[in-house]
Amino acid sequence: MKHEMSHDSIESSVIKKQKLDASQPPVKNAKSEKESDPDSTVVRGAKRKAVAMLMSFYGKDFFGMQVTREKNFPGIEDIFCKYLVDGGLIRQDDYDCFGKMNFQRSCRTDKHVSAARLVISFKMYELDNAVEIINSFLPKSVRVHDYVRTTKGFDCKKWASSRIYNYVVPSYCFQHKSAVNKQALQLFRVDETLKKRINEVLNHYHGTKNFHNFTSRKEGKDPSAIRYITSFKITDTFLWPDKCEDESVEQTEYLTLSVHGQSFMLHQIRKMIGLAMAVVRGNTEEIIYEKIFGNDKHDIPKAPSIGLYLENVFFEYYNKKFGTDGMHTPVKWDHCEDAVENFKREQIVCNILNDMRKEKVFEEYLPILDLHTYTTEIGHRLTRPDHVPNVTEVKTELDKVENDSVVLENETEKIVNNS
């Protein structure tokens, strides 16, 4: 037999439950809690905003725009995001797992490579004078210029429509090897004929091509090696150091090579420049460009990393879709041009030139161009990632290859004679 509860019984039950709840301590809602963590400057409950941030850095002392979690091998992201925590713009949890703040960079730079205008996107707590707070922690070789709010799902890597990289190199690197005077490299000057020749060689990279030979760990049939290059040319010629700084120092002529493309792979630009040097200097024939974009692997040189820096990143598609809707700010940095150019001149280019001369980077690099095969014979055995071997190392490697060949021939002859 079913028993129905009377109205008085229901009311009595509700009253008992309310008394029981009143005797328990209240449960805090973590999402709405406004108290500050004593160990953090982040205010609980504050809403994070999706932003795009413009930064510059000189990369000589860092292992690229990446996170390494290694104290002795710091990436830019290691120190930068740690200081975001210290400044109260992100949580420690965000630093421990970058995915929690949707962190992304527009370009992943190689070890020792610099950037004049690199954009990162992530979610942060907006604080008054956020840029000044971040810069107060950063070394002088790394600077934040400004940030803008973006759409919630903004990813600077996916939305970047193209990039420009610059490479600073002494002009004597393009002097024909038969005319090189090692005692007077600093006196060499390019003329209009040689400039035209260099640009003609760089023109081979234009268009959509298979660049598997210009990176590592990609085969000829890998579709991800297909890249699009808009332009590649000399954009500046200058003498350094300035005579007004030191009259006794011999000036060297430098070229700035600029490449504009949709996206680039690891070591791609450095290998394109290394091969262009070899062709202009006469280390190999220009006909190599008819083979290098095919499926076979070729042994080509990789130029030193120190001269390379990211010049600019563009967000044309994003700005066209969201930048004019009246609700979002376009990802543009025209108002930061003076600050960026000053940083580029004083921290990037000046340090590149000083370190390049002090370490005699290209004086040691050029002899290596003579030791590459520019064929399919050896492949990538002459170079290791992020390392420019000296002449002794390369000769030793070639001797090993030659000895291996002799041993193989002897063993083959023994087999033939015994059969």
C-alpha cells in the first residue's frame, strides 16, 4: 500500500534540511573567489584576455624561440613566460603547461637567431602598465613593445599570412673564390654587376618549390616540404663600423638579404643562402638548381645562424576579417615602428656585426664551402644541426668517407676473387 506524504511532513523535512545546511561551513566557489593567493600576484576570479604581443630580441645567448626547460640551454620562452608569472600576468599553472593559456608564437626561430618583430599570442590578466611590468624583468636583449586584444581563438602561427627574414653577411662572401685575397677581405666591395648576379641566383628560390634539401629529416616526397617564396633579394648595402666611431678600424662592406615567404622550415633560409654563396663563388655550377628541388638528397652547406633575424610578420587575412568589424583591433604595430627600429639597430644589427667580427665567423666558414660535394654522394654527413665545423673536422670526415670507400672496394675485390 502506497503512503502519501502530507503537506506538513514535506514542510517539516525542508525545515530540517535547512537547519542541517546551516550547521555546515559554506562552500566557496573557486570561479567567483576574489581573494588573492598569498604566493601570487594574480587575482582569483579575474578574467583573462586573449592578446597578441609584439616583442624583439637578440638571440645570441638563447636556444631559439622555444621552451627548453633547461637552465643551461634557455629558450626565449623559458625566461619570458617565467617573468610573466613574476609580473602577475599569467599563473604558475600556465607556465607549467603552456596549453592552458593557449600560448603560441608566430615563428619558431633557430638557436642564436634574432627577431625584430615577433608576435606571440596567449591569454593573460590585463594589468595597468603591463608592458612596463614585463620589461622591468627582462634583460636588455629582450623587449616587449605593445599588445592588442584579439578574438578568443586567435592563434598567431595559424593567422600569420607571411614572414620576412633578413640575413646580414659580409659582401666578400660572394667574391669568386679564384679572386679571393685572404689578407684583404675587408677591402672587397660589390659592384652593380655582382649585385645583379647575386639577385639572379636568389631568384631561383621564387615560387612554390620542394625545399626538402634545405631542411632536416624530410624526404623528397614529403608534401610538408613544399613552400612558397614571394621574393629574395639584396635590400641594403652598408659599411661598418662607422668611421666616426673609430678611424683606425678598417671598414667592411655588408649586404642585407631579405626573403619574404609564407612560412619556413628549420635551417631553410640558412641553407638557401649557403648554396647561393657557393654558386656565386664558383664552388658549384648554377645548374644545381635544376636538381636541388627534385626528390634526391644533395649535400649543400648551411650558412651561420648569427646573421639571421626575423624582420616582420603579417596578419593580412585576420585583419581583413576582424580588423575592420568595429569590435576588434587589427594586429598592426605602426605606432611601435620607432621603438622597434631603434632596438633593431642598437641591439640586433650592432651586436650581430660585433660578434661576427670578434669571432671571425665567415673567415672560418668560407673554406668549408670548398669541402662540400653538392651532389648526392655524401648527403648531410658534413654538417650537424646548429654546428659549423672547422676545416679540420670536415677534412677528417672526408678522410673517413674515403677510407670507408677503400675498405668497401677491398672487401668487394676479395669476394670477387674467392667466387
